[in-house]
Amino acid sequence: MKAAHTTALAVDPDVLECLLDVLDPELGLSVVDLGLVYGASRTSDAIQVAMTLTTRACPLGGMIAEDARERLQRRFRDVSSIDVSLVWDPPWSPDLITDRGRRLLGRSPRSDF
């Protein structure tokens, strides 16, 4: 199976854990499980998230990004700057859905053969 092309960006596990509560309203899965989070970095005073949407035409993109921002603000109260950016490169594809997300959708996890 060919792996999806993604740019290697820093991923903070605590930020990703927080973003598990941000749901795509149409699919009911988290943005993490859908593979929409391309980067999530944290320093003592800032959090930066680069995420995408399943399609550029998604009318709920602003709402999803704002939900992410609000959840991060509530969880990381001592951080003074939180930036959640929508990015379009690389384009999202279903190949980016995590194995957990695939199971939640009733699909088999990926195999390496």
C-alpha cells in the first residue's frame, strides 16, 4: 500500500489529545482520527496547529478551527498565543485517516502488504 504524502511537522501529544475532542460535524469523528491535523507544536507561551479539512469547500471550516482554538485555550490556560491555521498542502485524502478512525468508521485498519 502506498503511504500518503505528508510534510513532517512537529506533533505535541498533549495538543493532539486535546484535539481529539474537536469533531468533524458531518462525519462525527475527531479531526485527529480523520488525519486532518498536520502539525501541533507547543512552547511555554504558544501553540501552533496546522490542520486541513476534507475539502476546501467545507462550509464549517471556520467553526472547526474556532472549536480547536477554544478547546486549546481551556486546556492550556497559561499559553498566551494559540494559532490554528487551515492549510491546503498537502491535500487531504482518506489515506490519512488513522487506524482508530478507520475502525470507528467500520473499516479495517490498514495493512502493510
